[in-house]
Amino acid sequence: MRAFAWMREELRYVLTALGYFTRMPIPAWVGYAPQQLNAAARYFPLVGVLVGAVAAAVYAAAALAWPPRVAILLSMAATLMLTGGFHEDGLADCCDAFGGGMTREKTLEIMHDSRIGAFGALGLTIALLLKWETLAQVQLRLGSAGLLWALVAGHAASRCVAISYLRTLDYVRAEGKAKPVAQRLGDGALGWALLSGLPWLLWPRWQAGLAALAVLVVLRWWLGRWFVRRLGGYTGDCLGFAQQIFELAIYLVLCAWS
């Protein structure tokens, strides 16, 4: 009975993470509570595995009828529909805030504004176009199997590295103390997140995966210092921004390596 209760509770956390980061419906028995979201943080990278798997499945199906570049664009559209553009919204907000805010207070004020400005529109457009083109080049150089690997690895590892900021940086919005992104991630939770997100980079092309991992480590250090210098820590939008940067970095490395 204890094992069953433990499995049910862990399933509740997995579904909570799924409901938080995607638009997939979850059973009513899962419920909602701030502490439940906090406990579910260790499963956030698993959501990336699911999103990457959906992207791979849509590409594989679409490639039966359309050219690879069209199939890639359809797979990107599927992930945007699945997540509601959750991380892309953070990217746009951060581009507006860091591009237009000269002070910490102004930067946070712009970031909190739901409207998109010139910097956000430019950043989002460049990011989506760059993602499309790098994925197309990965498919051209590594084949469809290589692309399927890149999609799963990119979504999983980027979310894993982004969520690691919950362990080392401070959340800067006082009104968000109940949010899961405002809570410190424990050592055990961080270890589980790393275990569920990073290994996808290392198979089947472990040399390219290690190169991508090295770039992620450097980028994580640099972005973390930048967040601290500009804001004193991070916000939820910063995590979305970081995830998008890390995902793009993975695709760029795999494209260059091939």
C-alpha cells in the first residue's frame, strides 16, 4: 500500500508539471496547490522530453507527405500549440525588458507588461527562424534520425539546464513567493532533474552531445551572471528566455558538429 501511495503521489507531481507547462488536460484528482507545484519542479525536464517526442512524432508523420523543411515547421507549430508558447513568451518579454530597460526597476516593469514591443518581436522572429534553419541543416547533415534525436535532446536538456537556476539564484519578485519558480530547488530534486534531462544529449552521438553540454555550461554561467547584474536574480520570464537560448545553442552545436 505504501508503494502504491508513493507512486500515486509521484504521478500527481508529474501530471502537475505537465499541466503547468503544457495545455494538455490533466485529471481532476491531481488538484492544485503551491507546495504541489514546488514538489513537481524536479519533473519539469520530463515535460521537455514529452514536448520533444511530440515534435519528433509530428515531423516523422509530416515528412511522409511534405518536404523536410515543411515537416520541421509543422513540428515547431505543434510544440507551440502544445506549450502555448510558454517559453517563447518569456523570450519576448526578456528581449523587451533588457532591450528597453535602463534600470533594474524599469526592466522588471517592462518584463511584467504582457504587451510585446519591438525588441520582443525582433527577438522572437530571429529565434524561430534560427531554430527552423538549424533544424533543417541538422536534418540535411545527420538525416531524419539525427533530427529526431536533436528534437528530444534539445527540448529536454534545455529545460533541465534552465531549471537549475532555481538552485543557485534568487527570485526577484516579492509578489511571486508562492510560485514554483520562486522556490529553491533542493539537491535531490536538482539531481533528479539533471538525470531526466541531460542523458538525452549523449546518445547516439555522444561526442556532439558532450560539445553541446560544454557550451551549455558556459552559457549557463554567463547568463546567470547577466541576470544577477541586471536584476539581482531571475524571474519566470528569465527561465523561459534561458530555455530558448539553451535550446538554440544545442541545435547550433549539433549543426556545426555535423
